[in-house]
Amino acid sequence: MTTLEPGVDLTPDTSAWGGDHAHDPTAVRDDDGTYWLFSTDASAVGPVRGGVQVRRSTDLVDWEFHGWALPGVPAAAAAWAGAPGLWAPEVVRVGDGWRMYWSASTFGSRRSAIGLAVAAHPAGPWEDRGLVVTSDAVPADAAGSPHGDGPPNAIDAALAVDGDRHWLVYGSFFGGLHALELDPATGLALDAPAPGEPSAGPGVLLARRAADVEGAVEGAYVLPRPGGGWALLASWDSLFSSYHVRAAVADTVTGPYRDRLGRDLRDTAPDAGTVVLAGHRLAGGPGLRAPGHASVLTEPATADAPGRQLLVHHVRDDDAPERHRVQVRRLVWTHDGWPLVSPQPWAGPAREDDDERRWPAEPAALTGTWETLEPGSDPRGVERGRLRTLDAHDVRPLGDGRFAWRWPDGAQASAVVLPGWDAVRGQATLVLVAVDDRGRVTTGTRVGDDGAGSHTHGGAA
């Protein structure tokens, strides 16, 4: 049973969509090497056809629209939330099968639900397993504010697996981000009041924002850090204009999560969270606005191929902000376990080098002219790239593309330098990502390698 009415066709023409109109995306890879992308139903080009959009690809660059995972909004979710479509799916492999957590809500409402569907393959068929957690509207006088305070909003699911414990990370705007423990066998909430009934949450608080900014934090994703611990990525501000991605780290799935300056994301500090991706425009390229609602595709190393991690998110065209599409970028880790995001979109396996043993190992890689961005300098706008040489001092190579250095103001930076593809100039190059102990992130694309005027100073600290 769905919300589709007999005789009413709400299916838009998807023949030319490709990766366009993909919002809140998540990607997985099946055993045959095909990538499957799942995203929110809402689009900018026609009526809503509910059921979770599905696309497929062989390289994460070119996408073919495949259809919908479900025939519409499941009956329980439609009855609870009145939603015409499904939002922000999370698809993960558990054992021999696949689980999809989807959200049902309407814009601006806290009466929402997260449900579960299962399948033997990402292509489906998907079977509805009911609601996992719900949230309800709370009067402003009962919660103190209709936005930042009160219980969480049951949308934007992500699954974090910590050994034999499964956690649903969720929440949006209202009440902050939470983690709710699940039954690994069923994928449903451990604290459900009865079999077949959803939890009312909220679980453990991970992050929140003050009511005066309407609590604008959502789209969380939690993943393991190399060497132990966890990282949280989430989107701040308006999905229409000022979305951007911030990061924090913790020792356990349930936090506390702290940014590079040690600020706890539960404390509603106005600038908490280290900005790792924001709107930008590189010289000669398109303006990219409001990147966000990111998930991470992890492909473990095998005997035939090195592993990699890729950030999968949506972005808007700065010249036509109503247009949104999927974008994929490499996610890498500094030597001290901080997640950073490439300034260049993923160009496909033929143009990318996943073998970290071949990534730069000497300070000479930093010479030349770079087009740099500082995502945290104006995270709500569209930053323009700046041509510069790197004034990096006491550069220490740490192997596999990892470096440490000192900026002129004394800040200590942890960095990764790796091969990349310059999407604007259409050529292979180097890219870098760095975070310092003052919470600043710098990303760069090398656009000249003659080293003239370089201010890079090598040598051990």
C-alpha cells in the first residue's frame, strides 16, 4: 500500500537526468563492481514520485537513472507523516543482504519517521520492514523553541557499526543529532516498546545548535577513524543556499565529538565543527554552492586493488541554485586521524591513483603555484580560489603522501598531498588538503610546477 492514487502518474521524465536532481545521496558497490546511488525523491523538474530514487554507474562519474526502490511511501509512514515522498536514504550491507533506512516527513515539520527496507541486492526488490523511530510535533511553549530545543526530528539516517553493536545516527534541525542503538539481527530499534512498533527515541545526543540559528545541523554520517575512534561529518545551515560540511572526532560512536579546537558539538558554540567542504568557484570553473548531506563510500583494499574512501554529496549550481546534482570527492585521513576532502571532484578510476605508496614522499611536491581554498573562511558563501605558493616551513614527510609543516604564523599543519585530476584544466596534477591546530583547513590544486618563487622550506623540524 502506497500514497500513489490509482490512475495518477507522478513519474517525471528521467531520461536525461544522469546525476542531476540527486539530493541527499548515498552510494554502495555490489559484488559485480556496479555502483548504486540512492537519493531523496524530491526533484526540481516535476511532480514527486515517491519511493527513493535509484541510479547506477560503473565509475561514479556517469550515472544512469534506474528507477525507484519502493512503489511509493509505505503505508505506516504515510499515515504518520503525510509525506508524498521519501528522503535521505541510507543503504548498507549487513551480512549477506542490504538494508535501506529512509525518512518520511514534510518540509518544516517535526512529525517524521525513519523506516527500514531490506533486499538481497541493491537493485532490489526491496521489502518494507516497518518504522524504526518516529518523532512528533512539539509546541513551542513546551520545548522552549520550535527549532533548536526539544526532541530530535526523525530523519536523515546513517548506520554506524561498532563491533557487534549497531547505531542509527539521525536528526535534523529540531533537537540536534542523536544515536539510537539498533538490534543487529533485525535492524530495528532495541528500545521499541513492542515488536513491530517504532521507538520514540531520542537516544544519545551527539550534536546540536542554538535555537537562534534554528538548530541548523543535519545529514550526519559517522565512520571509523584509522587507528581507532570515530569521525562525524554533518551539514550546517540552509540546504538551499549555505549548506557546508563540518567534521569532529570522538573516541566512541556516542561521543563526545570535538572539533580541531576541542569544542564539544553538544555545547551549541556558534562556530563549533571544523569546516571541511563549502561552496567555491575555481578559476575558469563553475560556481558550486551549498555542498552537503554527505555520506562516505568505503571500498576496502583487496589483493587486486588498494582501498579508497569517497565523499558522496549533493551540490547546487551557483548560477542556478535551484539545480542540484550528485558529486563525489576523495576523502583522506591525515597522519593524526583527521578526515579531509579533496578540492577536486572524483574523475573516475582511469584518472585517479589509489595506491598510497605512490603518493608524494618528498617536500619538493609542494613547490610551484597552487590554487587554494580555505573552506572555513566564508563557509556560507562561494569562495573563489586564490593563486599562491605555499609558505610552508619545517616540512616533514611522513610517508604515503602525509606531511606535517608549520605555517608562517606558527600554526602546525597536518596534510595529505596526492595525485588528482584538475576538472577545470582537464589534466593530471597534485592536490593537497591540510588542517592546522588553529582549526583552519586549506585545500589546493597545483596549477604550475616550475617552483618559481616557491616559499616551501623542507627539512626536519
